[in-house]
Amino acid sequence: MDGYFQEDPDPAPLEADGRDPRLGKVMAGLDEHSFRPKLHRWRFNMDTGLTTEERLDDRLLEFGMFNQRFAGRKNRYTYSTTTEPGYFLFNGLVKHDLSDGSSVEVGFGDNRFGSEAPFCPRIGATAEDDGYLVSFVTDMNEHRSECVILDARDVAAGPICRIFLPHQILSGTHATWASTDEIAAG
């Protein structure tokens, strides 16, 4: 089981001085850096009850997503958020290849904060990472929000599509992806 291990699950509150008031209050005086979450793996031996653990990345990461077609099965790729120190805001994404241990990081840009990025499989996809990552990004420089779509096979290339929204939305919107068929089967 892959997830995020919080090195400090009960951190002290942050000082509020010097933060940009347009970005809102820090959740109970905390940010993601306070918890120190890191990508982690737990292995469970169902015969002996033994659990082993390993750190997969030393960066502070959270809110992972993956291709839901691989839920409950071994998957190769996961997509994590990076965070802005001092705020509970996501400033970028990391694609991890869990098979070879490599990763690619992409930022949203200065004063641009996004949501977690659910994976949307490409129609007719055969590879696990053949699809898209979708995130809602709030640009504090331009005072607007947009939906960005990244090719999950090449996140470093940045957005392949940007859809500007009619209103600025709160950063950190949580989302998931469901196809029309999955919604209809409800």
C-alpha cells in the first residue's frame, strides 16, 4: 500500500505574520510542511502478519492520485502535489514511476496554486499513464482561475490545454475523475 507518512502528525501552529492575506488563513495555523508528509510504502505479509515499510521520496508530498483502473492492483505511476511553505496550497505536481524510482516535477508557476490532479484515462488507452491530469489553478498574479490539463505521459511539458474560468475559485479544490459510463452506471 502506497500513501503518505506524516512525520509530525501533531505539529505546533505556525506564526501568522507576513503571509499574503489574499491566500486565506492557514488551516488551524498549519501548512502541509507542518505535517512533513512523504511518499511511503507499506507491505503486508498476509501469512505472517509482518509489515515492512519504506520511504519512496524524501520530498514533502501529499494528495496522491493514480489511474483508478489500477485500484486494488499493482500500479506503476502516482501523481502527488507539492506545497507552498506557510500555506495549505499546492504549487505543483510530481509524477512518480514506482517501478524504477524516477520522478518528474512540474510547478504551476509563481503565485499559482492548484488542486490535486485526478487522472483521466485517454479513450482507448493501453498504457497505465496514457491519459490526462486535470487541475484547477488559481493565479494570484492575474486574479483568475483556470482548468489545466496535462498529458500524464509528459507532465514536464506543462499544460496541453488551459480553460479560463469566468470567476476566480478557491485553491485546493478536491476532485476525482469519472467517465460518462461510470456516472451512468452509478
